[in-house]
Amino acid sequence: MNKIFYIVLLIILGSCQNNKTKENLKANDNLTIEEKSIVQTFSDVDSLLKIDDGRFWGKGLYGPVIFVEPKTRLFYSNENNSANEFEKIGAIYKDSLPADINIANTAINWYGKRWSMVMLPLPKDQISRNNLIIHELFHRLQPQIGFENLQEIDNGHLDTYDGRLLLKLELQALEKALSTNDSIEILEHIQNALTFRNKRYKSTDIKNAENSLELNEGLAEYTAIMLSARNADEMKTHFSKSKTNFYTNPTFVRSFAYQTIPYYGYLLSSKKSNWHREINSETNLTDYFIKTFNVEIINRQSVENIAKEFDYNFQQIQKEETQREKLRIEKIAILKSQFLEKPTLELQFQNMNISFDPRNIIPLENIGTVYPNLRVTDNWGILTVEKGALLASDWSKVTVTAPTEISDKIVNGDGWKLELNPEWKVQKNGNEFTLGKK
């Protein structure tokens, strides 16, 4: 009797599920092609992460996600907000993002939930889409797994000749390690990579700065790569293409961690599949890799000799970086004149939220970093920059060029606009400009 009841119950539940699926499919019939694609993307990532079932980090990665169109601020989500205010369309929801929220690939706390935000358009390739979304889902989860409030530290040394040369050699060595099946050769290349890395560390501050970004972005990218449904051959192809594309970035300062930790992590995963579960916010990843791979840093040979012995393309890299360094020094001289010698407007941060393109920033020695594209919201209003602003190295303020137009609501400059909140104003005193309350 109980067995018959159980079978009948399964039939009823199955029938209900089929009816629900048919209802969802019917509701999706009225969606645009783009909206149907978004529905499918949510489903793809959800299905993919159900295979992992929370084993990778001990907690499920899938959760609230927002796909945002930057120009219109229209977004689509896989969940409603806590007040059920989003418009339901088919199996998803849509609404518009408020102006005080910056748009970026990131994680945000909003409406009582922690969301992953991803900018539209999404990559056309399915695996690349999965990779991007899972990366941001890691950022949504990271406070729960011990990686909350990682400090933002300047890595300006990676825009210099020495920093870039040693980083490229490190990646060349890691690529060689991935291209061979000989266990002795793999360890030799890993040893060389960690030696190049160690030579970059002119100070403890530099070591800590790289480590902070690698814990934040490196682990996120490693998670995404490992869970994005690539087979072994696709992994090797991905790493090779990713490194090639990375070399075309104007700067490596904020993007290097997307390369380094996935390389080390993937190579280590064949030896210790859950190594990442041993990591926390206090771990120094370089020290951890040296110990876990069981290699020693090479001090008896020069960088050039190691690179030439193992065919890491030293001469080509040296030539490229010598040319770039000359242009960098010229560019820094121009930016120093623009932000340190001529009239400017300083905006002190009080309750800052910021978004920017991490691929094209320009470190200005120990003064700060110039961000060509930037959007900042704070108590004083909204700043949008399209031609460069100087962000202080301690993230206490942003400096823009002198205003060209000042009104009660809008302040304009060359390539930037400040939308002031009602109680704030910008004043000119001689050649100086100040922001303050009315």
C-alpha cells in the first residue's frame, strides 16, 4: 500500500513539474531573442553548478545574478528582490538600476541580497560566458568562505620595465610547464616561474600587494576556469589564448592575477585537487606554492641565463619592454604636468563607490593611479570620467582637471562631468577649485 502510494505521488509530482515546465516555456515565447538567450544562460550556469553541488568551496556558488546593459541601465535577473518589485517576464525578471549604483562586473549588496552583477553583452562563446558568470558568483560567495574585505593595494611596480619583464617570464615558464607531460620538466618550469616571481619582490609591500589581488581576483578566476566545463585540451587552449590576449593589455597592474593563480592552481590540482580549500585571507600564495610544489628559489643564476636556458623568449620580451618603458616615462611626464602642476579639482571620498576599466590604468609612481575611465558615486554626487582622473594611492580622493563650466547642479571639465547633490557646490578661488557643502 505504501509502495503504491509512493509511485502515485511520484507520478503526480512529475506531472506537476511537467506542467510547470510547459508554463515556463509558454511564458518565454513572448520574450525577445536577447531575453530568451538570457533565460538560457541562467539555466546553463545553474545546471553546470548543480554538477559541482557546492563541493568546490563547500558552499553552493549559484545565487542572485543581475545582467546589466550599461548605457540604458536596464537589467535582467534570475531572482526578484525581497520586496518582489521587479517585473517578471517568463522565467526571469527585469528592471532598471538606480543611478547611485555603479555598473561593473562585481558583487553588490542590494535589496537585502548579495548579487553578482555582470555587464551586457555577454560573451558569445558558451564556455566564456560560464567563466565570466562563475567568476562573479565567486565574488558573491567570498564573504562566506573567508575572503571578505581584502585590502586594495597598489601594484604599480607591474607597470615598470622590471616588473613586466619578470611577470612575462613567469608566465612563459608556467606555459611551458603546462605544455609538457614530463613531471621533472614540469617542476623545473614551476621552480623557474616562482624564481622570477620572487625576484619581483623588492620589498614585503610588493609581495603583499600582489598577494592581495591574487587572493581576490586570482581565486575567483581559478574557480571559474575549473568549473566552466572545459576538458583537458580546452584548458590548455584557454591558457594559451588568455596569456596572448593578456599581453595586449595596456597595463598588467590589475589583470595579472587572472593569469598567475589559474596557472599555478591548475598545475597543482593534479597533485592536490582541493588545495584551494587550504587557503584563507592570511595565506601568502607564493609561500604556499613554493612549499606545496616542494621547490627552491634559484639564487645562483641570473634571470637572463635561466630564461635563455629554458627558451622563455627573453630577447623578444626584453625588446618589447624596453620600447614600452620609454613611452611610459614620456606619458608619466605629461600626466604629472596635468595633475600636479596645473589647476585641478580634488574630490575627497566620504562614502565612495567606484567602477572603472582595470585594463588601461596608468600608475603615477607613488602618487596614485590615473584611470582613463571612471565612475564614482559619493555623498557629493556622481562623477563620470572619460579622459582620465587621478585616484590617490590610499584611495582617499580623486583629482580631475580644472572645471570649464560650473553650475548648481552640473560641473563639467575636459572629459569629465560631476552631477552634484543639492547640498554641495564647487567654488573657484583664483586658480583654485574646491568642493564643499553649501
